[in-house]
Amino acid sequence: SNFSNSTSGFALNFSAGTPLAAVPPSGGTLVWTGTLSTDWYNPENWGGCVAPHCMLNVSISSIPVNQPAITGLTAVCGSMDISIGATLTLQANSQLKICNNFNNNGTLNALANSTIIMQSDSLLQNQVMNGAMTGSNKLWNLVINKPTTVGGNRVVLNNDLDNAGNFVLGTAP
């Protein structure tokens, strides 16, 4: 305890049966650490856990020097929370599929032909989009894919949105 005043250090030994989780449980949140680079897909940039998927929410903090960038492949996450002072860059022609909610209190840098896909895999799930999505935080392409069901399956936009490219409504597979 009191490690800030210790100069000798200490060792932690964990046995094979120690109940430490390397990956948050379904519905848990991964926090961007940017330990190695700006590479969204590298698990080390997510605290050594895993790269995000539909069952894991993500939080991007302003603290890491390396802020995340999505390139090439389609990145996926549960809910997305970009904190004040944090930046998420969608490189040209990249895609980000958000399975739950989107909240931007920081900076979204959506480059030419990048795409945000709002698509829940649940038959009855409303999704919400909040925060800065205009001006320099504009989206390029926005795709909303929702299963064909009666009620309870919407994307609710709580703030203004600028769309520089295509806006597509479709049905989820």
C-alpha cells in the first residue's frame, strides 16, 4: 500500500486459479489506453484485453497521447463514448459499426467516405445518438440498419447532425 513513498518496489504473484478477468464481461466497457499506437484493432491499445466487438462498450479518454484511428476493416463496438478532449478518427473509406448508443463529447474526425453504421443485432432495441455531430464533427456517411419489427427499434437523434456523404436506411441482416 503507500506505493508513492516506496523505493523498494514489490512483487505480485498470481496462481493459475486466480480469478482475474482479462476481458470485461458482455456489456462491459473497454477503455482506450493507446499504449502502443493509434491502432483501434490492437488489443494492447485497449488495456491488453481484446479489440472491441458488439458486446463490449468503449470509452475514449482524452488522457492518452495516442488517440484511436480506424482504418480499412470495419471496427465494431457496443456503445461508443468519446469524452471531452478525446478524438476518434475514421480514416478515409473506413467503417465503424455501433451496436448500441453513440455519444460524442469530444472530437469525431470522419474523413472522406468513412461510414458510421448504426445497427443493433437485437430485434427490439432503440439506439441513441448524442453530442457533437456538426461542423468539424460531421459524419461522412451514415447507415442505419434496423430489423423489420413493430415498435421499439429506432435510432433516436438527440442533437443536430451534418452528413457530408450518403445517408442510407436499410434493414439489418
